[in-house]
Amino acid sequence: MNYLSKSSLCLLAVVTSLIATAQETLSDKLQYKVTGRMLMDGGVYLRNDNHFGNGTEFNDLRIGMKATYQRWDMKVEIGYVGSKVSIKDAFATYTSGKHIIQVGQFYEPFTMDMLCSTFDLRFHQSPGSVLAMTNSRRLGVAYTYNATHYYACGGLFTDNDISNLKNTSQGYAIDGRFVYRPVNEAGKLLHLGIAAIYRTPDGALPDDDNRNTFVYKSAGVSTIDNRNLIYAEVDNARHQVKLGTELLIYYGKFFLQSEYIRTQVKRRNALADYTGQGGYAQCSWLLIGDTYAYDAALACPARPVGRALELCGRFNIVDMNDRTAEVLGGAQKDFSLGLNYYINKHIGVKVNYSYVIPGKHIREISDKNFSVLQARFQFIL
């Protein structure tokens, strides 16, 4: 029995123990509701030497359902993005006090910005450093301990999702995330976090060219023109290790969020190991509104409370070039300003301006600076 199988059995034993010791009598009534969201974007590229295409798109369009039965919850959503229909979240959770077990397809517990709902993002896209070094949803199981001042989550995942299964052995990932919240009260928060992932690559079919390969990519600040500005393909990989640090501060109308991410790939055939890294810092001030919500169950920021007008700024940097490993995936810096108006908890309007400074070995475009102005209408159920 391999390590992953043994670990899975241990985690399932914890689930069984939690269920068996639950004492509270709960209602047998099944509750459910329809969920959905629509994020419609429009963008115009300025200083457009790269001939980016202006236009509109649905950045996120989905419909789904949430159901609750006793201590159990289930969520299933189907989305339409980039002319493709795919399964988004598809998981069940069991909650007993501070303990949560989650099984299905969902985001791994790594980087708080990727864990945020797209509705709650300060800008149209997560920072390029986050996009390049995190994954989409994965199939797996996770355990979370969620207390007022402490949060811990660990999980076991495959290196694949429902929409991209192959007839090969799947790689696996072991994830861990810990958050300390010494200040956690209404209108005030200090969140300090650290996270790590150990991952092995998927198996490959005989005719696959990307055997034992990890890919890091990002389209940058906009997907109106979705060319990848960052693209690093690391072959002959044994495994990768990712590390991330998190800082989140709320103080009344003020909001500060920052993360640093580093990835290292151990390689075969005496090839040099690969390292990529990046990070961002963003802050906000409420021109209208009093404070921000916080998703304690995921330990990540949420939108402002109630009707609000928010002024935002962000700096992002990512460098996926490693000359020693002979992998040149590109580098990029960008500055963004945003003005977000939350009409209510369901509807919002956002306007973002980003100035992008391509670095060495940027992909698919020239190294000339450019900027983009974007607007979004969003509706969530």
C-alpha cells in the first residue's frame, strides 16, 4: 500500500470518528438553493504596440446548487468560460464544531487570493504571480480546523481535475496551510499565513511529449486577449515543492493583502533544479462603507460589508526565468488601480486600470510596456 493510500485511510478514519461522536440532534429536513454568477467584462488596451484585441467577454458564467442536510453540505456548479463548459466546484463537506471534512473537486488550500470567490476579487484577475504558480480545482479530500485565532488545513489531491482525466496514473499532491489570527474581531483583523504543496507529475501516454512536465503560465492582468505572457515548461520533473506566505490586515475602512510564492522543481537525468517566484501587495480604502467581510471557513478576504465604494491599488511581480535550469518562462511587473462599487451583496460594478512592464523572455508579445482599461458588471446569487 503506497503512502497516498495509507494517508487517505487515516483521513477517512478521522471522518468516521467525527461522525460517530456527534451528539447534537439535527433536523432531517433537506434544504437547498440555486446558485449562480455572471461576470461580464469589457476591455480596451492602451499603448497597444502588441496589437491586443479589444472586446468583451464573460469572465465567469455559472449555475449550480447548494444543499444542506444535518451536518452535511454539498455544492455543484457548472461554468462557461472561454467557449468551454466545465464542472467547477463539485464537493461535499461535513462540519462538526471547529472540524470540517471536504471531499470532491475544489481548490487546494494554497494562496488566499485563489481561494477567494471571483466576485470578491479586488481586480478583474488574481495577480500574475498567483495565476502562474497555483492550479485550478483538483479532486481530493481535505481536513480543516477552524477556530477564532487559529486555522489549519491539510489535504490529499490528485494532479488532475474532472475535465482533464487521462488513462494514466495520476500524480498526487500533499497540501498544508496554517493561519494565525491574533486579532480577529469586527472591523479588525491580522491574518498571518503559510502554506506548502508537495506534488508529483501525472503519468503520460506513450505518445505524450510532456512526460514528467510541470507548466506555469499566466495571461496577466486581463483575459480579454488571453495570450500567455508567462509560460514556463519544466520537463524531466521528479516533484515540485511550493511555498507561500500570507499577510492580511483589516482596520476599519483600510485593507491590506500580500503574498509571496516560490516554487522549486526537482529534476531527473542530472538536470539542474528549477526555481520560480513572485509576489504582490494590494491595499484598499472604503470611500463609502465601514469595513470588510472575512470568510473564516476558507481563511480568505471577502467583499466589503453592505453597500460600498472601494478604491484599490496593487503591485505584482513574477519571475519564471531560471538560467541555471535553462528554463526561461518570462518575467513581468504590473501596477493596477481600481474603483469598485458594490450596490448590494448581489450586484457590483468594477473599473480597473493596469500598467504592465514586461521583463526578460516575456512570451507571445514584445517587451514594450502597455496598459489596459477594463470594466466589469457582476451579479451573484
